[in-house]
Amino acid sequence: MNVIKVLQERGFIENMTHEKELYEYLDNGSASCYIGFDPTASSLHVGSLVPIMSLAHMQSNGHRPVALVGGGTGLIGDPSGKTEMRQLITKEDVEFNKIGIKRQLSNFINFSDGRAQLVDNADWLTGLGYIDFLRDIGRFFSVNRMVKAESYRLRLESEEGLSFIEFNYMLLQAYDFMKLADSHGCLLQMGGSDQWGNIVAGVDLVRRKLQKTAFGITFPLITTSTGAKMGKTASGAVWLDPERTSPYDYYQFWVNTDDNDVVRFLALFTFLPMDEIREVEKLDGADLNIAKSILAYETTKLCHGLEEAQKAKRSASANFGERVIPDSILPSSDVPRGKVKEPSIEIDGNDTTPHTYIEMARFESGIPAFKLYHEVGLAQSGSAARRLIEQGGAYLNENRIESTDYVVGCNDIEKDEILLKAGKKKIHKIKIKM
């Protein structure tokens, strides 16, 4: 099957250029395609998974992905999707962030033996001569056309406006496309829907400068069924770096997917066969929750590896009860099925539940429950913790905390631990330090 049909079937594509010619380009053996990643942080987040997964599908269908880290453009900042100017970063920041980004991409894409490449546009942008660039590249761009692009229009209408530095971004991204087309034979650029204007500008520049037909694909903005931006939670972004978002919390993010998003997220964020995913549309209740467990397991396995996915599943089972997964639901998944004997968490260290170590001495004098909930991050403030207790959503060792005046003491410690819950989904362990 042509990879375009695969991406369309799974919900990746919003727009594309030269559809007929693009099909032919991808049918004629191995083709190169690229996506740019912003190096403003040392970790990507869940909002980056659509472009990452699209590159992985390209590779699994015999094509060669090129991941471009914007070390040059990152020094300027992309105005797309922003109503204010991005904070400029240093070259040292970019170099540090590139290491983390490649490490995360390597969990999804195989970079060995030239099967994929990571490039940095700083290699060709930082040495550009300004006058030469204006003569050779700038002359192909119409200001009238540029300001009609959505990314520029939004900034022009904002209170801060559009800086001249950012106005150059479209030219530089188009130049990237031309350089990769020339040096890597890469004639397909993909990106988010907010990149359409930049991608089309690159397609046009490749045609004008190299006399080659280039192509573009954009992805839809992925939001949850509630309209929230993908990967954003009350506590912030869901990162791919295990030091920022633990594998357990990553698993919990996916297992708490809204019922209306399960099928769509299985198609986008796993490699499970679509005929099995379509069967999930018929599920509800407990069976749909099982499908969520498989979604969480598969996404965690892709991002953090098999061992961490298994640990996260075991910890979730220990904390919230085991979901016995029958063979009939998403059978291609290698998720552990049937009734399994949970390992001893205290002995083998397989517990990935969020936890905090607290000295025994503090419990000898007692810690107000609302302060403890705030301290470990189960509530954003002391007043929020009080409201949680008043509304009956705070639990200590599976028992509801009935009063906002409750003080947690030594009598609440069980096997050197205290288990705190906020509602049904958020959990935290206190581990006692003697």
C-alpha cells in the first residue's frame, strides 16, 4: 500500500500538494522526506508525536526520513502559531537540546546504516552571506504574498506585531527545503497545518532554483474531544523525556484518554493494524477501558521501551486494580493478557508509581493532610487541597479523608509507606526515610 494511503487511513493528512505526482513519487522506490523540529527544549512532547509517527510510517514503508533540527532557525524563532515573539536561545542551548531530541527520535526511527538522518540547518544557515542570500533567494519572494500567510497574518494582527527577524523565517525554511532537495534528494517536506505557507514557499523555491517538482504534506492540529490541545494537562506538557515525565505518568496520560478519542489515538499513536482498531469502535464500558490500557501500553513501549511499559502496567494494576485483557481485543498487541501474578514491588523495584521520600521525624510531629497533598503535587495549592478534601476526593491508604483538619501521623504508615489518592486517577506514594 502506498504510504499516503496509510497516512490518510490513520488520520495524519490534512493537506498535500500535487497529489497525483506525490503518489507517483512515493511509488517509485525509496524516497526522502523531512520534518523540522524546534530545538528550543531538550525534550520533545506528546504534541510532537504526529510528525514523529509520520516519519516512522515513512521508514516502515521503505522511505528515508530526514529529521531536521533547526539549529539555525531556532536562533530566530518561528512565528507560526504564536501571537508573541519567541524567546531567543543561544547556540550552546541548541547543541545541548539536539542531543536530547535525537535520543528521543531514536526510539521511533532507526538511524543506523543511513536508514534515516539527523541534520542541523545551522550547518548551512549560519555561514550565509546576507547580500548573496538576498540576491539569490530573496528575489523569489513576494512580500504581498508572504503577509497573506496565516502565520504572518496572526502576528501582524497581534498587539506585539511581527519582528523583522521573524519575517525572514519563511525564506530560511524554504532555503532549508532547497538545500535538502539539492544535497539529499529530499523532495517531500511534512509539518503541522500552521506550516502550510512555509512548506508551499519551499516547494516553489525548489521549482524555481532547481527545476524540480517538490511536495508538501501537512497534518491536522490534534486536539482532544474536549477541544484541548494535545499533550497539555493541568500540570503542564507531557514530555517524551523520562526525567521530565516519568514512564508511569506517561502511561497514565494515555490510559486516561477520553472515550471519544480512543480509536483516533490508537490509529495515530500506535502501529496496531487498522482492522483491529476499527473493531474498538464497537466497544464500551469495561471493554473500552481495556482498549485504553492497550493504548497506554503501546505508546509507552514506543517511547520508553518494553521494560518500562511493563513496569508502568504492573504499577497501574497494583494501584488501581488489574484489568484482565482478553485475546479478542487488539490481538496484535503483545500486552500481557490474562491473570498475571504481580511481582513483589518492594523487592524487585518494579514500582514506577510517583513517590516522595519524607523523614519519619516529620510524621512524629504530624503533617496536615492538605499541606501534604500540596507538597507532593496532588494539589496546586493548599486551598485546592482543602477543596479536594471537602469534596470527598482525597484518600489516605484507600480511606477517604473526612476533615480538612486531619493530620497525617505515624499511625498512618503501612509497611514504611503512605498511599495518597486524589480522585480515582491521581496517586502518589510517601516512602518513609528512617
